[in-house]
Amino acid sequence: MINTQTHEAIMSTDGMRIYSAQYQAGFVMLDSSRLIRTLRAGGKLTSSPGPTDCNAEAPPAADAEGYCVTALNPDIAARDRSNPPIASEWYHTAVKVPDRPYLLVDSESSGPSSDPNGPPGAILQRCPGAFVRVLYVGDRDYWLRAPTDKGVLHGDLYPKTVGVYGLLEQRFENCTATGHKPGTSVPEGWHAPHDPLVFPNLVITTYYGDGLRAIDITNPFTPVEVGYFINKPVARIRWASYGLIGQPEKKPDGKILQQPSYGPPNILAFSYPVAYNGYIIYADTVNGLYILRYTGPHADQIPRQGICLSGNPGAIKPGSEPCPPYGQTGWNTP
């Protein structure tokens, strides 16, 4: 049975849509327009909604009416679920591409763990890991002929994966039953994206054991890497939030002082990247905080002033996605 829970749901800057990553069930576009209209009209959240109210409970059916949030397309089979290549990959974070009819989905996979069938200290890897996907979610029609003849479809009602990005280490021919072939990956390698910062033509995403990656999505069908940063792991760590092994070192009061990791300390780029006055800032949960300057293609899309962050449309001011000058401009429009 697949996991159908919501991992992360992010509202569009105009408040009309919610982009929802449903673990192994795929990506679903939700309609939150009734909720926004209710709030703007001074209506109420009530179980008996009128024209300007809505019911905040979970809809009992996909086509139920009067609820604050519903499926944009009540046909749940219309969701994007492009059959992740391995069972351990799941849909993680969905972020709109500003001012373009596309959406970026970072998938995620499990990291290395101890191999119960191997010798002491043996590591079981996850190969090939997880990938970055570009989905078409525009309100323009496209034609779908196979596997069923559905004719002309809308991208927002029938979102569709059009491009995939992965690393050389993630090639399928590198995989074995216990992980990567020798020499194709470090034993503690964790090849999976986590959280992205998305501009019209540029994605900057944390990628767990592969540091920070910059991806050009000018052509959404062929995402191309245009930059990366891989920090040198520190010699000794105090905490490893993932890849835990062995008994933690504790203080006299019982609080954990240090948690060992699998093998020597590795990198674990984890947080959402944040742009601040043109700099890129992200956190590695093992090694610390990093501040970078990106100078590759489309660097001019990173504003030199202000803060940019994904998934927080009201964090700076209403209408920023992820920051001015991108995204919704008519926030106060009914």
C-alpha cells in the first residue's frame, strides 16, 4: 500500500491554489479560492456555509461543495504520479515557478542505514535516491493521447511531469541490491534533493549528501545543472539528525551531547535556501550554516536587495513568490 499522507502543502501567492505533495500518491492541486473569498468578504468558517462562507472541515468526497479547500479536479486519478523509480522515493516539496506555468517538485528518499545482513559497521545505501521534477500546471490546453485517449487537457486540472533532473551518481546502472557499485558513490552518500528556492529560470536546491545544486530550467523538458557547492565535512560533529548509529554521548542531566553518524562525518544539505541581499544562505545539519554568492547563468534573477524564500507567500509582503518582483501582483483583487 502506498503512503497517501501529505508531506508538504504550499499556498499560491494569490491564495487560490494549494500545491500539495502527497508522499507516494503524487502531486495534487487543491482549490482554496472559496477560503480566500470567505476571508476577504468577512465571511465565516461554518458547517452551514452560505455564498460568502465555507466549511473548514475535510470534505467527505472529492466533489463535495461548500468546503474551504477542495480538490481542483475531483478526479483523483488526474493527479501527477509519475511512478517514482524506486519505492523509497516520495513527493516531498512542491514550489511554483514564478511567472511561468510550471511547478518544481523535489522528491526525497531514505538515507544510508546499517545493513543488518552485512558485517559490523556495514552500510545499506538507497540507490538511485530521489529526483527533481518539473511539472506543467498551466491553464492552457495540451493533448494527451496515451495511455488513454483523454483528448485536450488543462495543465492545472491534469498536472504532468515534463522534465527530470538527477546526478551522475544516480544513474540506474550504478545500482546494486545493497547500494551503489564500488567507486560510484561514497558509502555514506545520500543522493536526494530536499528543499528548493525557485526563480523563473533558476532553481537552487539543497541535495542532502551532494551539497547545494543550481539547476537551469529555462527549458523545462531538460533541466541542466549550472553550478554546485560541496563543503568540506568537519572533523568532528556534535549532532547528526539523520544517519544515527550507536549510542549517543549524554550530559549528566541526560540530554544528548553528541550523536554519532554512519561512518565519518558527511555533508547533509538540508534547509530551504534563502536569498538575502543577493547571497544564498542554507544550513547543513551536520556541518553548519553557509553563505554563498551564485554567479552562474540567471544570477541576475536573484534580487540584490531583500529576502527571498520559497513557500512563504506572505513572509515579506502579500504577493511575493518567492520575492518581488515575481508572482502575484493583484493581492487585493476580489
